[in-house]
Amino acid sequence: MTGKERIARILRREPVDRIGIHEHFWGDTAKGWKDYLNGEGNLERFWDLDVCECWPLNLVADLDAGSVIVAEDENTATYYDGNRATLRKHKFKDGTPEHVDFFVKDRENWEAWAKPLLLAGALDRRINYAAYEQSRQIANEDGRYFVLSGVNVFELMTYLCGHENLLAGMALDPEWVADMVDVYSRMIVEAQTRLIEKSGLPDGIWFYDDLGYKEHPFLSPGMYDELVLPGHKRTMDFAHALGLPVILHSCGFVEPLVPGFIEAGVDCLQVIEIKAGMDLLKLQRLYGDKLCFMGGIDARVICSNDKALIDAELEAKIPVMKQGGNFIIHSDHSVPPTVKPEIFRYYLERAAALGKY
Amino acid sequence: MSTEILANLSLAVQKGRAKDVEALIAQGLAEDFTAQQLLEDGLLTGMNLLGVRFKNNEVFVPEVLIAARALNKGTLLLKTQLVEEGVKPIGTVVIGTVQGDLHDIGKNLVRMMLEGSGFQVIDLGVDVAPETFVEAVREHKPQIVALSALLTTTMGSQRGVIEALEGAGLRGTVKVMIGGAPITEAYANEIGADAYTADAASAAQMAKSLVAA
Ligand code: B12
């Protein structure tokens, strides 16, 4: 059975040969494993994972912004990105730039600046057709389940306004946030429509929206239902209308939001972050009849590089999860370079053996 | 003079209603409440109640953010009056996110809760070098230094700050509180911090008991 068939069948709850297997890696992991990978740059192929992803959409407000330097000193450069977020980057150190400020803090600059730019058309320039077509072809050749990936409304709004402005806005001016959700979710649907018409269907759609952190969701279930769910529902209804299942990624503790996710149309919930307080087996008990799960294997255990600990983690989770026929194994976030590749191979082999039907 | 105003003030903070806070403070001062009463029995009581509900997952970040804004508005309006009444902050805290780390939502909530509990807070921002903490301690003479770290790779910088304070001969003058998602009580003990708490409301309570001790 190919990964493509396996994942399609798991998401439809049809019998398969074994549980699904997928993983994400830190950027540095491939570098650290260079010798072991023996020149293979495609980790999905090297480890024969079941899924192949492509991220072809760009929903930044100003496509032509580039990065405009606004201030500079000896060590740092401060610049605007396409969302007019002010970022500061170290000139001599690698790493994520610091968010200094956001231009869109409330309704005013959303309406005056971001919204008109987002609605200005030029949708074709936001879509990387070539990358999608190439990825789709490789996935087909390799027999992997091909997903069209992208961020959803919450994440897009945090890029534009930052978490604090957005979360305060949700409480102070919910109509403003509802308008952003409306605009972004329409854009997602329009861009995906265009892409799929021109370059063909994927096997599924994978949305990323980080709605939680350690032990808490960012917002209450009530606020999720009122403000974010309409955007999730619109984008997920679109996928379902094309017969495509939807995977939703969220970091953090989002258990209280799961009923809302189900209402929005999520078919598979991904990453189930154990260290943030998520409980895979509990979720299976509560929602296993309505959702598939991908994730929930404690990355700290994989990082221990200790086979006995890995065995214990897999034996505690796989036999229970596999009974549901709704499980794709994945760490609870991603695999860092400190994991030895030999250990990662051991982990995958054990998972496949324990997950066999 | 009816104490209803104080209860309403507390409620207005909990609901994040800055306009109501403004009106109630004007009314309270007109009715001869002291600024200290309005602050402590109205505004701060509200913030503390909300802090507990935040900890219990009854309210979430949006509600706390707008409550903090309403509280700030209130304390600003009371500022001159408080000085006239001779009310002093209960202590000074220097806070920052440690070097290499840019996460500040949690640190900001801790700052707001500390301010809400009557502390003067000097916020050094994010990606703060150990030397910068040392300089700030020299300059502001705080009772407490509060360090936030969200990355397993930057947790070590909290130890770095403690060592820098030791090196500068200032460790004995301050209590060090640490926090952030990957931090645990055990880690706080290991690096010789004085206190750890898991959330912002408990951080403010802990800070109070540290200055009282
Ligand atoms: C929002 C977020 C971001 C935002 C930050 C925005 C901002 N202005 O802060 C952005 C997108 C910029 C970001 C960037 C990155 N992030 Co980040 N981020 C998060 C996320 C989702 C939430 C953090 C948060 O704000 N929580 C809400 C606040 C309220 O909670 P809190 O910070 O924990 O604070 C509470 C308590 O901890 C406590 N507290 C906090 N500080 C203090 C201090 C004291 C003294 C005390 C007593 C208490 C206390 O009180 C607070 C309130 O109750 C977490 C997920 C998570 N599980 O935490 C990841 C997370 C922390 N990020 C992570 C990573 C990897 C990154 C990046 C490296 C990603 C990348 N590759 O670019 C960069 C790092 C940039 C840098 N150098 O710092 C990882 C860290 C993993 C690890 N092993 O360390 C996490 C855990 C995500 C994950 N699942 O892997 N991130």
C-alpha cells in the first residue's frame, strides 16, 4: 500500500496495512544528519514518510514591499516586511528577527491600508503554480499523499497585527476581527480555487493555525466560535465540496477548542502537543469517533535517544490509537538535530511494527 | 460615599471597560474617596480577581489584555492624586525576556499583573543581555529581578543573569524570579533563583510575598 492510499483510507476510516507515518524536522536537522542522508535532500523520501506537502500561497498584504530598511546601527538593521511589521535583525547573527512594532494595530490601518491591498486583485502573483505542480508530480511518482498546505486566518492575522494587538482587538472590536477573518478566508478560498483549476487537485488540504500555548488556548471557546470558526468553516467547506479532507495543525493546549474544530469541519487534528498539556489517549476517548489524529508522540522522548524510553512511549500509545484506525504517528511538534538518525530510524521501524494491522 | 463605586470599579477592570473606569474614578474622587482606596479596593481588587480566573482557564489572554489596559488608564488618572497622598509603590521590579529570546506576551502579562498589584515595573523588553540587567539593577535598585524565557535554548541565559549579578556583587540586593513555558521549580532551584511561578497572577502574589519577607 502506498502512503497516498494509506492516508486517504485512514482519513476515510477504511482498513489499512498499518498506521500512517509522518514527521516534521527542524531546519538544522537535515544539516546535522548530512552524512547519514547521503546526499538525499528530501527527508520525506529518505524516510519514506506517507505525506508530501507544498506551501504555494503568499497572503502578505503588500506583495511589492520587499524589505524596506528604516533604521540601522552597528549591529542591527530595522526594516518593514510586506505586512508593514517592523522587524529588527542582527547583521552578524542568524535567527528570527525581533518584532518591534506593527503598523496594523486596530481597525484604522486595516481599513486604510491592509484591506485594500489584500483585495487589490493580483491573486495570480500570490500563487506559486510551478512549485505546486512540481511537488504534486513528485508526490505522485513517489506514491505519497499530496497536501496543499497553508496558514489559516488566526495565524495570518498574527502576522499582520501581532498576537497582542490581535487578541486585545478580539475583545475590544470583534467586528474588526470578524472583517479580517472574512477577507482572509475568502482569499484563501479564491487562491485555492484558482490554483486547483489550473494545476489540479491535491489529495487533501492542511491548514496551520496555532491557537494555543502551554496549558491554555489563546482565546476562549466562545470567542473561537464567534470569531475564528466562521473562517475555518468557510475554508474547510470549500475543501469538502471538492471531496478533500482537512488536516488542522495547532500547537499548544487546544483541547477546549476541539468541539469547535469538529463543527468547523476538521477531519484530522495535528500535532497534539504533549508538553503543552494535550493528552492523546484522552482525545481519542472523547473525539476518536469524529476525528483522526496525527501527532502526540512526546518529542522529548525521541530526543532522549534512549531506545527503552522510545519503546515505552510507543507501546503506551500505538496499541490504543491503532484500534481506532484513525492514527498517523508524528512527534508532538518536530524532530531537532540532537536526535541521532540511527535512533530516528529505530523509532520509525518500531512504530511501523507496532502499528501493523 | 457608597462602596458600590469600588465594586463597580473592580467589575469595570475585570470587563476591560476603560471608559467606565474613567467615569467611576471621576465619580469616586468627587465623592471624596482617596486615590489609594480607588486604586487598592477598586482597580487592583478587580485585576487580582481576574488573574485568578485566568489561571483557572475561565478567562483568556484577550480578556486579561483589555483589563490591563483599563487598569492602566485608571492608575494614570490617579497618578497625581496618589503622589499627593504620599502613596508609594510596594516595591520595584526590573523585568525582561532574556538574551536570545523574543517572546514577550507572557512577560508583558506578568508586568501588567505586577503593576496591577502596586509595583513599579521597569521593563527592559526582549533579548536582554545579562549586563543590561546588571546596569538596570544598579540604576533602579529594585527588590526583584524577573526573568522570562520561552525557549529551551535560552533558559540557560537565566542562569547567566544570576551569575552576572553575582559577579557584580549585586546578587544579595535582589530576589530573582523566573518563569516561562519551559521553566520548572526544579530548574529554578538548580540555577539558584529565589522563586518560580507558572502564571502571571501567581507571579504577582509571589512578588508581594518576596517583598514582605
Ligand atoms: C506566540 C509564540 C511565538 C511568537 C512570539 C510573539 C511575542 N511577541 O511574544 C513568535 C511567532 C514571534 C514566536 C517565535 C519563535 N518561537 Co515561539 N511560540 C509562541 C507560542 C505559540 C506562545 C507563547 C506565548 O506567548 N504564550 C502566551 C503567554 C501568556 O504564555 P507564557 O509566555 O508561557 O507566559 C505565562 C507563563 O509562562 C508565565 N511567565 C512568563 N514569563 C514569566 C516570567 C516570570 C518571572 C514569571 C514568574 C512567570 C512568567 O506567566 C505567563 C502568563 O500566565 C509558544 C508555544 C508554547 N507552548 O508556549 C511558542 C514556542 C515558545 N516558540 C517556539 C519556537 C521554536 C519559536 C521560534 C524559534 C520559531 C522559529 N523557528 O522562528 C521563534 C523564536 C524567536 C526567538 N528567538 O525568541 C517553541 C519553543 C520550543 C523550544 N524547544 O524551546 C514553542 C514552545 C512552540 C513549539 N511548540 O515548539 N513564537
